[in-house]
Amino acid sequence: MTAQSETGRLRDVVLKHPRHAFGGAETISTQWRILNFTAPPDLSRAIHEFDRLQALIASCGAKVHLLPDADDTTLDSIYVRDGSIVCDRGIVLCRMGKSQRSGEPEAQGAVLPNVGPRLPLLGRIEAPGTIEGGDVLWLDDRTLVVGRGYRTNDAGISQLRTILGPSIELMVVPLPHWHGSGEVMHLMSLISPLDANLAVVYSPLLPVPFREWLLDRGLTLIEVPDEEFESMGTNALALSPRRCVMLAGNPKTRAALERAGVEVLEYEGREISVKGGGGPTCLTRPLQREL
């Protein structure tokens, strides 16, 4: 068992139900514009979508742990990936680049050590550092890739390197400006690993040295077409090697993945994914996988 994988068989994973993240109609009405949602989520539909996603994740044998209500969190707290980073030695609490999400790491820190593998708190990213978990992925059990963008800065990356220690190779990937600092652009907006030697990517926004490095490591890259980038075709959660969950509405990407031998499960995510800009990797914080 390990926390240092994005593609092993999922065993323990944390999610936050929209009942707890979205609250009620008043909270949604107050927050959705401030948080840059494209429209107010419909809570009843969000619950239906989430329950379907949770069932798909549980279908691989994973144990799903749900975060409770928490003070000082917002609608964005449904995207649990961003508040923490997990390694085999423990949990690192992030410091969010989006100021409205500042309460999420500590809210996760109050729960995560007590569920699943019961990993201890290993450290926290402190000011002036920022890191969000959507910018961080394990390429293998000794290689952590971190996107340097508007949500993750150099000071945060330096602190993470110190916390993890010399046994972990940390590769920094500069992220594009794209539509600017007000819009989400995480590393996992551009790449999702689906097996040790397979990833789905959007190459037009990948830095050339990083793309070449992936190819040199022997990865096959499944390319997302332009028209399916905005609909989060790159955002796929591996349930086990070459079995994944992705957002419905990306038929070309799905077909390309299936040609590569990937079993694809889909969920409708207009309320929990599209409106807030977070796909299945954003909605989940894996704690433990089986290699």
C-alpha cells in the first residue's frame, strides 16, 4: 500500500458531499459569483451527480471517507484535492493560492489523520508559501511533479521540498498564464496519469521540456483535442491501472482512451464539476492505493 501513486488500485479516498460543501440555497446564492462559479449549483441535482460519482469510485473496492461540515470553508471545499498532499510518511496541509479557500487545509487536517490509513500530519505550508493539491501529482513512488503557477509559488515549493526530504525527486513544471490569475489552471488541468506508462494530456499547454521528459520516461500520451480541453477531458481519475472515471461529454477523449485499453466510467457533472471547474481528480483526495 502507498500514498505515493496516482494510478494504483484505489483503497482509501476522501470526498466532500455537496450537502456539506454547498450547504443550502442561501450559501450558494451568496458565494457562487465571488468564487467564480459559472452559475449557481442546483443542490438537488448536485447530490444526484455526487452520489453517482461516489458509487463509481466505490465500485473498485475503495473505501470512501466523507468530510463533514466545517466553518470557514466555501462551495470550493467540494474540490478536496487542493487542501492537502499525501505521502507515505504523512499529510502535508497546503496553503491555498485562492484566498477564499484559506480555511480548507486546517479543516482537512482535523479529519484526515483519523480516517483510512491514519497518516500523521507531516507538515504545513506557511506564508508566504502557497501550494494547492491540484498542482501536485506522483509520477511514480519517488517522483513528485509540482506545477508552478498562480496557485502554487516558489516559496511553497521550497517548503514542500524540505518537508518531503531528499528521498523524493521533486520536478517543477512552469504553468501557462492561459486566461489569467482569476481562473483555475492547475497542473492536473493538463495531465492525468492512468497507468505507470500512460497519461492523458493537453499538449498545446504543456511546456516542451516537461513533455519531452515524459516521453523520455516511456510514457504514452493520449492527446485531448482542443474542443474537449475546456470540458475537462484531461481530468480523469484512475481507479486502478487503465480503469478511470471521467466527466461525460468528452467522446473523442474517451474513444482514444479505450483504444489504449482503458476502461472508462462516466458521470454527469454539470453541477459538481462544470460550474465550479473541477473534475473527478479535483473532487477526490486519495489517501492509499495498492501497487
